Amino acid sequence: MKSSAEEQRHQENLQILAEAIERQDNDEVSALVDSLHPAEVASLLESLPQRDRHIVWTQLNTEQHGDVLAEAEDAVRASRMVQMDPKELAAVASDVDVDDAADILQDLPSDLVGEVLQAMDHQDRLRLESVLVYPEDTAGGLMNTDVITVRADVSLETVMRYLRRRGEIPEKTNRLMVVDRDNRFIGVLRLAALLINAPSAPVHEIMEADFPAIPAAMTEHEVALLFEQRDLISAPVIDDEGRLLGRITVDDVVDVIRDEGDHSLMSMAGLSEEEDMFAPVVTTARARALWLGVNLATALFASWVIGWFEATLQQVVALAILMPVVASMGGIAGSQTLTVVIRGMALGQVGWSNVRFLVVKELMVSILNSVVWALMVGAVAVIWFDDGRLGLIVGLALIINLVVAALSGASIPLLLKKLSIDPAIAGGVVLTTVTDVVGFIAFLGLGTIFLLA
């Protein structure tokens, strides 16, 4: 998320860019994008319609392509790359870090990835293939193979001479990786330790032997939690036998956290976090059609339930007026619990070991709230329709629906996760169906019993 100053600057650049494109002043477009960081250029591309994106892209220097693509959202990046030939993509992949190159190529069809790899030189291809063998959402897919290793049996002075001969170190390197003769990870050596310890001290006396190593198969979500809990800037990635494969740096983890935030937000509407805001109409309509259909099916089911009580509604019109209140209150109460539970699951705070306490707690909260609001809504119904029975019916229905909503909001995410279904995507749809159906049955059922019996 941008700060207010960054947002203002982005909007100003966007306005300048739009006016330059409108005037067909390519020189001004080129001057603007040349003055910006690749991340700022990527943000501008994401904020432009397809036609204007192409104009901006043609004004970029070839050397900028890789850095801009690495910073762009997946959908925008993919739409740009399908228009590039394999040799151009190979050049782009060779110019950026291995982890960024892997992110770029994983958005391409597998046959095109093969063509791009064949167009690369042997060394770059081997480094990239070592990352591409791992799924994108794992530590192996996040890692960068550009890492400096040292041996435990050498002195700090030897390490310093080695670094001076190299002339440069990879960006965001705050620790050197200590390995044995078989390249097995055994610890890390802080760069600061080279400055504050005697040059004659051996590495094994100064290194951190208990530093956490990340298995290549660890999910990116678990990696992000580890970085958060340990306040890491970088961490080694190892294979099943403990051999060092590469490292993950905090900038990659920030991207994971941002993507997870986008996923949570977009999933509430049944959308993908990779959706391109300025994609073609047909593409956007097709992407949204699935969940519109799912919601239609659940709405028709709720309407069918209401149809059971058609005779009741025809005789007591007041029930139709009050009916949305019960369903709406249940939906809001359930969504509150659902959101809390999904967030807790994302942070690793909620699981089967503590779910009983959580359900009981949410149940008690719902009972307290439902009684308070049932009395309030019931009083409104009595005053409005001058019928004490309506107040009793709507009050009882509210209590029933809010209690069921709390139980559903706490249990649905756990059940969906057990079924390998993303709770962030499906949880809201399932919960809405439950609270609507239970609310209608409770309210109209009680209305039938008390008013028509």
C-alpha cells in the first residue's frame, strides 16, 4: 500500500503521462519513464488501459524491461510477455536476479518457457532451472541462487581477502553462508562479525550455528511467518539432505505478504488477486462469471426456501417487511467471526487444537449480542406493527440466526481447509447461504407457528 505522499506522486505522474499520450508526445513519455524507478513504471503500467500500456512500453529502454516486468503484477506481466519473442525474454531473464527471472517465466506457457531457456546461455540457464524445478509458492521458488559461501575452518582474515577479490557482493547480503566440503549448510557469518572480531579468529568460533535454514519445500506463507517471527533479512534455503541451494531475502517476503493481502481482499468478492483492472471487457467478464453463477445458485436456493412459506407471507405481509433484518444481521455476525478465524488461520494461530475454545468463545459473544439486538429489534417491531407476537418472532429468529452464524463462521473455514478448499474464496459464499437459509426458516417458521397456527 502506498503512503499518501507516494500516492499523490503516482497520481501526478499518471496525469502527466496521460496528457503526454493524449498529445502523442513520445519524448515526454520517454523522459518521464526514464526518470522513475522500475517499480514506479510498473505501477503506472498497471494503472493504464491496454493501448496506453503499449505506448509506454515502447518508450522504455531495453535494459529496463526486465526490472519493470519483475515489479509488475502477474496479469500485467503476462499480457506483456506473450507479445515478446523468446530471445527478447531470454535477454530479460538474464538481466534480473534469478528469483525475479523465475517469477517472470512462470507466467508463460510451458512450451514457451522451454524456448526461452534454450535461448539463454548455459550458465544462466542452469541457475534458472535450479529454481524453476520448485513450485512458485515454495521457498525453492522464491530463492535466489546468488549467494556467497565460506568454510568453517578458515579465518576471518581469509574471508575478508576473498570478499575483496570478488570486488562485490549480492544485494541485501547481511550474512555469509557457512558450508562444509559437501556444501551442507552449517551456519551463517554476519558481515558485522568480520569488523568487530580479530582477523585471526576462525569462522566456526564466530558463526551462528543455530540459524534457521528453510527447507526448499516450505510454503511461501510459512516462509513469511518465519521472517516475521525471527525478524530476518535473509535466510538460507536447503534441500532434503541439508545442502545449500540459495537464499531468500526480505524483499521477496514483502512481495509474498502483499500478494496474500491482495488475495484476502479480492477473494471476498470471488476474484483473483492477479486480476488486471484494465483487462479487456470479455476477459474480465469471463473471470467474474463463475462466482456470479455460484452466488445465483445460492440465491435461488434461499428463494426456494422462502417459497415454502408462501402462504404465510400472503397472509402476514409484515413478515416480508422484517425478513431481510434477520438474514442481514446473521450475515454480518457470521462474517465477523469468519474474518477473525480466517485471519487467525493465516497467521497460524487457529487449528484443531484450540478450535473448541474459539467456538465456545464466539458462541458466548453471539448469545450476548443476539439477546441485546433481539430485544431492540423486537421492540421496534412491536411499536411499528402494534403486535407483540411479531416482536417475539423476530427476536427469537435473530437469536437463532446469530448463534448459528457464529458457529458457522468459526467452523466453515476449518472444514473448507480440511477439504483443501481456500476458505478466503469459498467461506463467504457458504456462510451467506447458511445464514440466509437458517434466518428465513427460523423467522418464517416461527411466524407460521405463532401467527397462523
